[in-house]
Amino acid sequence: MNLVAVWHRNVMPASRSQLGYRWGCWTAWRYEMEIRGVFAPSQRLAGKALLAFAVLISTYEVSPLKAQTCGSTGLALQVLGSGGPELQDKRASTSYLVWDHGIARVIVDAGGGSALRFGESGAQMSQVDLVLFSHFHIDHSGDFSALVFSSWFEDRKRPLPVYGPPGNEFMPSTGEFVSDLFSEPHGAWRYLSELVGPAKKGSYTLEPHDVVAGSKPVLVFRNSDLAVYAVRVIHGGFPALAWRVEMGSKRIVFSGDTNGEGDGLTQLALDADLFVAHNAVPEGATGVERRLHMPPSVIGTIAANAHVKRLVLSHRMLRTLGSEKETQAEIQRHFSGPIVFANDLDCFPVR
């Protein structure tokens, strides 16, 4: 029998905690085969190399996943994805997670790579109260299905509300987005269609909501300790929202992608403890990129006018990475508070 086939059949499917036992069984079998002359010299040499590799693995102590520490003692924001749509920036695309005393409460956007970061954070989809989408560009929504499928394997027994913008000729509405993924008969992953079927008491279903917001903040969701507000923002011709999450007296605001036009985002961010703004274009940007995104001077002006306590810059792209000094200097011409450039899995306690 081919040594590689034996390895895959008898050793590789095992967890590392089982390797010692399986390897012992395999080597005993192999030793017996050698005595019987079954293995050729070349196979014996390959077997010795494989044995050395297996001994290394079987003696390796697997490090447990780091215990979840973000927000373990209060309210905190964790950046799951600090990048944009480019893979070359070596960052997950846009996504954020709001923690409260060690419990993952709110997901804001779910760009590519963020599902992995969600797992690395130690969070559980069974804990999440709601999902908020700023808009449905791929770098803000691409990993939503992965998160949902992961939650399928958790013991979630309540609906998951999903809030996002309405649609237009360029983008689906939030309801269409969820339906196009999971609904019968044409959903991409319609084998999970019971997630969007009629809700039964104590069952897990997705509950999409189209949020038609205007230029002034509107209350979208409230429960005993959590309130969520939204405002319409301008992101070219694409329906888009900015979000504010309130817990107690604390406010976390997410600009989403926007060119910064209008006063709505300033109103939403008023007195925010944490303002997450997207640093997607440099100062002096023109054309399409400027119609979609706000440069540092606009970010600084909004942060100053809203009197935010701390500014976190995310959605960092190749055209802004490496220009942090220039970006910070431009923002500081308007805003005098603390500024932080976000990286994946950064944690920002809100005190």
C-alpha cells in the first residue's frame, strides 16, 4: 500500500490529541510489514522520513485559542476587518463587532475575511443580537453567508435581525440580499432556506429589514439595554447608511462608506465616544473615488463638529496605507482629539 495513502487514511483525519495513539498503531503495523519484507528499500527510506515528521507532530502541544479578552469587562469595539476590497493590503475587508461584558452583541458589515476574524475573536454567532449593513458592496457583505452557515452549527434558538439599506437599480434591498442568498427556488444557498421561512417559536431564522432613513438619525432597533440609530449617507449612487450603537450612555458610530456630504453623519456622531471613519482615499482625491469616499480633511471636520471623543480610521486601502503621517496631519488641522489607525482584531474599550 502507498505510504501517503496509509498516512492519509490512518493519521491525517485525527486531531493532534489522537495522533500519538494512531501513530503507535500505524508504526506497529508498518514494523510488521517490514519484517515480512513487504516494503522495498525506497519505501523504508520514505517511511523513516514520514516517521520523523509524525514524531514531531505527535509531540507538538497544540496551543489553545487565546481566550476572548475584548470587552470582557465592559463595552468595546473590535475591528474584524480594517481593509477594503484589495487582497494585497493583507487585511480582512470591512467588519466590526461590538462586545458587552464578553458577549458579542452587534456585527456591523461582513466583508471578505471577516468570518475568519470573527472566529479568531472568540465570538459566537449564537450570542449576536443583530447584524447591521452599511451597504452591499462585496467588501462589506461578502462573508455574511459564511457567518450564517457557521451559526447553523451553534445552538441558536432565536431569530437574527438583519438591518440594511433599501435597494435601487444598482443594489438589492436588505430583504432581497438575504432572499437571493437563501430563499427557494433560486437562492444561491437555498439548501438553507428554512432560515428564511416562517418563524417558529424558539427557532433560528433570519429577519431582514429595509431601513429607509433620511438626513436625520432615526431609531431602528431598541431592546432593554441596546439602541441603534441610522442615517442615510452619500456613497455615489449606492444606497448606504451610517450607524450608531448605544449601550447605556455610551455611543459608537460607524460612518460606513460615504463622501461626507450633508449634515446627517455629523448629527449621528454627536458626542460619540468612538467614531469609526473610513480612510479610503487620500487628501486631494478626485473623480469617482472622491464621489464615493471622504478625504482626511472631511473626516477631521465631521469629527470636530460632532465633538467625538476618539477617532478610529479603518477601511484602509493601498492608496492610503503608508500615508498615515500625512493623513493624521490633515485631520489634526480640524480635530484635536486622539486618532488611531485600525488593524484587524484591534480592540477599543469604551469607558
